[in-house]
Amino acid sequence: MAKTPTWQRKEGQDPKGGLNAKGRASYNKATGGNLKPPAPNPKTKEDKGRRKSFCARSAGQARMFPDAAKDPNSRLNKARKAWNC
């Protein structure tokens, strides 16, 4: 039986929300992506844009999933907090 990728398992997920370094590496390898760590206090123009984009996308998710938006322990709210949204 094939194992699921690390980013889909608990060991690849950050308890504060989002993915940890191991999870990001697994996702990047599996999909050819280029995930970077959160940028809660961006210093570069690029990081400011990433943060603004993430906050906008996650606000849309909060509207689509109101139960997750109300739960302070949901992965959505934890990730938004990690990004200072």
C-alpha cells in the first residue's frame, strides 16, 4: 500500500497552521511547486505581495467555509494567524 505524501499527513503539517518545512518540500517535490514559508512581517516587495494575496484568498475560504471560520482551532484560522491576516 502506497503512503500518502508527507504534506497530507500530520508530520508535514505545522501545529500552528499551514505546512512545516518537511511538508513544503514534499509538496514541491510532488507537484513541481515552489511553496515558501509564511511571510507575516514581509521585508521585500515580493513578500508583501504574497502576504496580501494569501490573506485575500483565505478570506474567501472563510466565507466559503463558515464553520471553519468560527472555529479558532481550524487550520484556516491558524494559517491566517500565522500570516497576520
